[in-house]
Amino acid sequence: MKELRIAIIGCGMISHRHMTVIQNLNKRGHNLKVVAAAEIDKEKLLAWGKQYGIAEENLYQDFREMLKRDDIDEVEVCVHNNLHTSVATAVMAAGFPCYSEKPMAASYADAKILYDAQKKYGQKLAIQISSIYNPQTRIAKKMIAEGKLGEIYHVRSVGHRRQGRPGYDMPFFSRDFIDPNVGVHGPLFDLGIYHIAQMLYVLGMPELESVYGFQSSRYWTHPAIDKITNRTAPVEDLGVGMARFKGDICMDIYEDWAIHMEDIGCTFIAGSLGGLKFTDVDQTGGPMAVPEGGQIMGGGDLQKPRLTYYGINEDNQLFTTQLDCALTDTYGLQESLIHPELDLYNDNQLQWYSYLRGILTDETRIDSPYIAMQTALLSEGVVLSNELGRSVTVDEIKKMAKSIAIRDQETPFGTIHYDFDEYKPE
Ligand SMILES: NC(=O)c1ccc[n+]([C@@H]2O[C@H](COP(=O)([O-])OP(=O)(O)OC[C@H]3O[C@@H](n4cnc5c(N)ncnc54)[C@H](O)[C@@H]3O)[C@@H](O)[C@H]2O)c1
């Protein structure tokens, strides 16, 4: 396999997961080489280079200098939410394919700008959404397409942490998660995107009609709870919503980072013939993201996605079946031994590299930019509805969406100006 030459922008927490996946794939002969990296924080950059054996001349504080190189095949963007559109469009404008972290952007308008940049610059793009690259999602999607659940009418998209605000209760995460200009939003855009995207994808991308949403930071602002940020709650700690789709399907959404509650249930799909419960949706990146003998980065334990199938047979007997997506410790192992080609659908990064190499095409890869953009549309609906105190139609969301991505970033070496398109509502 020909060497694929990779550059990384942003040497923070998630960049280490990218590196772990690269190292694990190389053990399987994928011939990936990280040739350069950029990070505005010089100390962090040098430490990162040392950790991965990348010489100082290949390390850049200003990523724009790195993009002048002609020996890079693709660039992985590991900066924070409100910089995704800024940096990823700059990468594509400079002539490189780009794989960017989730969420696609901190607003629908910016997700759309990034989506359109693929065509504008003629470059390939993928967005990290680990929840859709695993056997749990694949099995559910197939069952729904085959009509095993009958007509789908209700979907619940759920994520919960009892007290887990990144960069706050979880100090090993960067404070950018809760910076209103950088992370911008709370759990809905952080964890919520994994669940919403998974549901949209397994349902075959239903067409959104309207959204009612509510967001709160009431937990955060209680003086007994918040002793640090002086009751200012930089971003929300709760996001809930109800979305309606064409075909009389509704999805309720529930995402919290902190709530005085233990068990708030999990994601499920209800159809006229059957139901599916999703346990342990993958937000950590699957087995390829586990370092040798180590603990998975930032995401706690390796998740082992499972499905429970509820149905009724011809004799009117109710049945419940556990569909084991975790046949061994490395989930999906048996499946991929029999069908090794399915491996390309079990990992975000492997799918991306296979798409770049032409092993997968626009038709055979999962269209993560489109799924991520539709997820952003729904999430934006929750934000807008919360602001207006009423439900919003999809046309209103598209019309009222505003670009908020960072256009001027202050860095230790001066201001980076990002020059990307204005948002044009359809
Ligand atoms: N941490 C996780 O477990 C995790 C998991 C999945 C996805 N993500 C996503 O990854 C993104 C980054 O998260 P993180 O936890 O790695 O944050 P982080 O703050 O640890 O890392 C981001 C890095 O980007 C650097 N940076 C900012 N602007 C830059 C620029 N112009 N050029 C080069 N470097 C720049 C920052 O200095 C920082 O070191 C977020 O969007 C997050 O949603 C994170």
C-alpha cells in the first residue's frame, strides 16, 4: 500500500486519539505517516513532536506555513468547534483533502459553509462521527431498511452525564469546551451530535419539518453548585428538543452534561412491528482508538455497542432478543474475520483513508459531511426555538441561521484571519 502522508492541526487531547488510530492501523499494514503538525501553543507543539518522533522542522505554530508544503496528502483538523469551519475551509482552499473533528461546526450556517467548500475547492471532506461507524449502527440500519421494525414513528436520542462538564467537572478536558466563543454550546453539540447523527443515519436521513427546543444552564448557575465561574454558566448544561420529520416521524432529544438524576434511559427507535434499544452508543472511536495496553483517551472505557430488539411474532407472542454487537472484547471481531471489507465501515479514520486511496467512492463511503450538516440543522433548530420560545420550521432555521465561526483568531504569534464564504440561505 502506498504511503499516505498526513498533517495534523491542533495538538490537543483528540489529536492523540488520531495518532493512536494511525499507530494501530499501521500495525495492520496501512502505511500511514504523520509528516507534520501545527499547534499555536509552542510548548505543547514541541512536546507533541517529541512524543511522536516528529522533527522540529516539521512542527509549525502557524498552520498556514505548514499548508505551503507539497508533500502532504491530507490534513486532520483537531481544533475546537467554532474553529472547524475556519480551519477546515482554509485547508481545502490550500488544496488538501480534510478530515475534521465533530461537531461539524457550532452553527448550521457554518456547517453549510464547510459542506459547500467541498465543491468550491474540489476537495474531499469527512467529519468524525464515531457512532455511525460500527456494527450496532450497521445492524440497526439494515433491520430498518428491511422493514423488520415496520413503520417507524418515534425515535429517542439520549445522552447523559450526572456531573461531567468537560473542562470543569472533568478538568482533563480543555476549557475550550465551555468557552462561549470556542466550544459555543453545551451537551447538544458535544455528545448530542453522536446520538442525533446515528438516528438520522439509521432512519435513512428523514426530511426535517420542524423543531421545538429548550436549553438550560440552571444546574450550573446555582450558587451551591457553581463555586468557580460565579454563576455565569458559560454554556448550557442541558439541551432537549422534539423534532418532526416528513412521514409522521418524531424524535425527542435529551442531552445533559450535569443533572441530579441517575438513569435517564437510552436511545431507542419505535416502529409498528418492533423496537430497538441502543446501549453504549460509540462515542470513543472503537477498538482502533485504544492505545497498546492503555486506557482510551478522554472517553473513559471502550464502549461496546449493543442492541435489544423488541417484537411480536405471528402467534402474537412478544419477544425480546439481544443482538450482540460485541461478540468479543474487540466488538465486531467475528464479523470482520468473515467479512474483512466491513472493517472499512468500523472506523472513521480507516474509512477516510480508504476513501482517499480510492478503495471507497462517493457512493460506497458513508457521507459524513451530509449527515453532520443535517445534524447541525436539527441542533440549530433547538437553539433557535429556545431563543424564540416557540417551535421553528426548517425553512425558518435555514433563513435565520447565522455564521458564528471565528474569522479572526488571536494567537501567541499574532492574529490569524480566516477568509471563508458568507452563509447563503437556500
Ligand atoms: N477530547 C475529546 O475526548 C474529544 C472527543 C471527540 C471529539 N473531540 C473534538 O475535538 C475538538 C478538539 O477537542 P480537544 O479536546 O482535542 O481540545 P484541545 O483544546 O485539547 O485541543 C485543541 C488544540 O487546538 C489548538 N489550536 C487552536 N487553534 C489552533 C490553530 N489555529 N492552529 C493550530 N492549533 C490550534 C489549541 O491550542 C489546542 O491545543 C473539539 O471540537 C471536540 O469536540 C474531542
